[in-house]
Amino acid sequence: MVFRRPSLALVAGALFLSPLAADAADYHHVHITSSDATEAVRWYSRHLDCQPLSDRDDSVDCQGVQVTFDSQPSLGSSQRTGIDRLSFSYADLTAKMGEIESVGVGGAGVRLQRFPDGSTLQDQPGLYKHGFIFDPWGTRIELVEDSDRIGFHSIHLSATDPAATLAWYEEHFGGEAAQLRGQIDGLRFGDIWLFALRHEDGVPAATTGRAIDHIAFELEDVDRDSVQLAQAGVSFTQQPAVPEGGRTGARRGFVAAPDNVSVAVVEAGFAGVARSMDDVVDITTQQRDYTVPRTPWGEPDFQGVWTGDAAHGIPMERPRDLTDTEVLTPEQAAARRERGTLGSIWGYESEWRDTTLGYVKSAPSQQVAMVIDPPDGRIPDFTPEAQARLANRVDTSGVRRLAAGPEDLSPWVRCITRTLIPTPQVYNNGMQIVQGPGYVAVQREMIHETRVIPTEPKPHVGESITSWLGDARGHWDGDTLVVEIKNLNGRVPFRGTTDALTLTERYTRTGPDTLQYQFTIDDPEAFTRPWTGMFTYVRDETQYELVEYACHEGNYGMPNILTGARAREQEEGR
């Protein structure tokens, strides 16, 4: 079998190898499943020093190795699959890891994997210093300090029999058998290593659908070489063909490799698969005529489980650079959703983040901003009194004040309530509505709080009676449920509101699976005029259900914070 020019690709890491000859090949590019290619380009450019390609928006150049991203959901991390990780080498790994740690998890989408002693770096005597991180989509990445190769360094397979696995790849796809500094057996394809490390716990999980989906080799003659592979006992799981959406007419097939690894074989000129979002439909911004169904007692029927996941990522205010934009494109909306998800990663795996693309059936909302009044999409100015009040609350000491008691912590940390306005977050955006004659009950998934709203004429309670979420009174305005909320205690401020706030909510069915939610902030002690925001809930009871939000039961943060405060007091003799 004869191999042509070098090329390697990883899907989710599809890895394309194209040897110069049967015993020598270079990695050419890696293909990673990332749920959103635009954000993956941004992430790898920022954290792994790769450079965006000028002629493609789904790829980067990582020190000579092309990495291409596939906007598809991953079924999980690469760890403990047949392709465990990728490695990148840096001249000063201590500085690089310090740079990553200084960025932090929040907003960066970088998760560190610490060693048992809590450190992020360890020396391997006679080999190199190394540490581990994960990208936001589950690809395990090893960072090493190997002066012999700076940049993209190696692919690490996980094998039940490492020697047999390496022999299989060498027999069928070439490479030069060698040892890295006399310690680790591998195959060299140019400057890049392919390692097979022992998997200690049974058989590795299948790579298909995981963060690193497959590796690929380029064949000189797909027809001839496929026959030779089959004659050598290699099993094809997909015969070579031009894939749907292929950028060129080059064919691609798949074979089963040892340890549940999927391997692609491609012919020269294969340039990946273009993903189109032309058929993506955002039902939250669709305009349509809709007849709202009725309850048996004749009121509009809003009952069911709804989720705000489609609206996650919509900014409260209209961005300055989108002044004249009516709606975003599907690509812009997907990239924005992913930025919002990564911005609140908190170290969670993607499987725990409800808004990760691919886990939510509804397309990301293309709505530009939540504020719809004022028409410019911007929140009105604070009153002079509010500006003075907020200025007095700003701590300019530069010293972070530690919480001494529960009152110093937010209502969310204390499991009281998250916020007055349930703007979608990274998870738990569910809402369930139950109706009865004269009443509507709205339960929020976060903190599992329920507001029971009377819909028949009934006065508010006395002004002296206040509460965290206020006193709600509702009425029907045609097909819209209007809810007026007063008597707030001001201890759950929203964007600077006070206890003078009157919050008006409007719920309107706009389609069989869409529920528009409007909120109007009227607080004369905070803003120079009232303002209104809006987003849309989506119903999908085949996928989404409300489960218990066991906040107090799992709230280790608050007792630990307060325990630390008591310990600090003892140290200071107080």
C-alpha cells in the first residue's frame, strides 16, 4: 500500500495522517467536535497559541498542525476512550500553566486536572514536566515541556495491549517505531508522536461520538488501498464515499481499529465537511397567527413545562455594534449561546450544562437583546439619587471582604431565591405552570420556588407587609396573563432596583411550543423611566422535566464560608 502527502485530522479530534511513505508520515490536521466551531477557534487561539486560518472559519493552525472543528455535540470526554488525549509542548510550561490558572475557570472554559497532591504540574524524571487541562467540549489535553518539539506534540491512544496496538498502526499506516527519550514506545510521523498507553480498566470506551471521535489516514489510491486493507483483515464500518457536505469530491471511509478506535481513510484532496445552518429554525422569533387553547373553564391554557434555554446568551441591552440589526443569523446566535455557556462554565463538564449546543433541541434564539423599551434597547439612566446610593456601595479598597455571616452572602447562595427576573443561565432554566379556576401557579426550577397568582380581582396586601418576591396579583388581558408585583422588600435587587419597584409581567402564548415573557421595571427611586425586557420560553416535555433543586442539601459553600469566618475570628482573637 502506498501513502501520499502527509495529512492528519481528528474529529472531536478526527485525526488525519497521510504518510510520505509506508514508514514515514506527518500529522497534518486535527478535527475536534466542539458544538460551535466559531467559539472553538477562539478558545484554541486564546489558550493554546494557535492561529485562525484566513480562508476558513472552522480551523486553526497549531504550530504547523491544522485543527478543524466540527459543530456537533459531543457524547462526552475523550478520557478513558481509545483516544485519550492530545499533547502540546511549550518551552516554559510553568509560565504557560500560570497563564492558564490566572485566567481562571469562570469565563474561560478551561478546566484544570490536578494531580493527587493538588498540583497542576509534575516532573517525569528523564522525560519532561507535564500537566493536564480539558477544553470546554471534553477533549483532554496534556501540556508538556519538550524542547525537541514545541507546539502540537502527540496523540495518546489508550490500549489494552500497547505493543500490539502500535504494531497494528505501523503495519497498516506506516510511521517510524521509536522511543521518546528511551522511555515511551511510539510511532513518529515526522515530528509528531503517536503513543499507545496501557488502559488498566478493561477495554477503552468507543471513540465514536466522543470528544476525540476518530483518527484518519490519507491513501494514495482509495480503491486499491481499501481492497488491500480488507485483505489484511481490516474491517470497514463505512465504505469510502463522498460525505454529504464534503468540500471537495474526495472520498472518506471508516475502519475499526484496536481498542474501539474509529479510523477514517481519505483520499487526496479531502478537506472536511462543511456544516450549514440554513435549515435551522428559531421558533422564538417566528411571527405567526396562533389560536391559544382554552382550559375547561375558558381561560387561556399556559400549562406545562417550559424552558428558557433557547434564550440563554441574549444580552440584556442591545450591543452598540448591532444598532440596526433586527435578528442575528443562526451562526451568530449559536456562537453567542456558546460564549454564554463557556462564560459560566464553573468547572462543570458540558454534560451538566443545559445550554450546551446539542443538548437543547430548540435552536438558539436570534433575538438581539432583551430590552425592547426604550426602543434603542438600552436600560434608562439611574436617577441622581440612585447614582449616589450605588457609588456609596462601591468598595475601592481593593481588599476582598470576607463574609462574616449569612446576611453577607447573596440570596442565591443562601438558597432563598435566585433573582426577581428569571433570565436564563447555564442550567436549570425550567418553569412549570399549573392552572385552576381563578389561579395560576408558576414554579421556577432554580430554588424550586412557586408563585401562586390570583387572576380574579383582589387587592394587594397592606404596604407594611413586604417579602423577598413581593405580592402578586394577576388578570387576563385577552390571551395575555398580566401579573403586577408589589410589596418587595428590596433585598433581591435587579439591576439596581429598590423596594419601590413595581414589577409587571406579561405571559403570552405565541405558538404551540412558545411562551413570550415580558417584564416591566418601574422603580422611580432607581431609574429615570420604566423599561421593559422580553424573551421567549420553549416547551419540550419530551426532553425537559423539572427535578428537585436540592439547594440546602447540597449547599456546602455557605457552611464552609462561615466556618472559615469563625476560624479567622479565633486567629484574630475576636
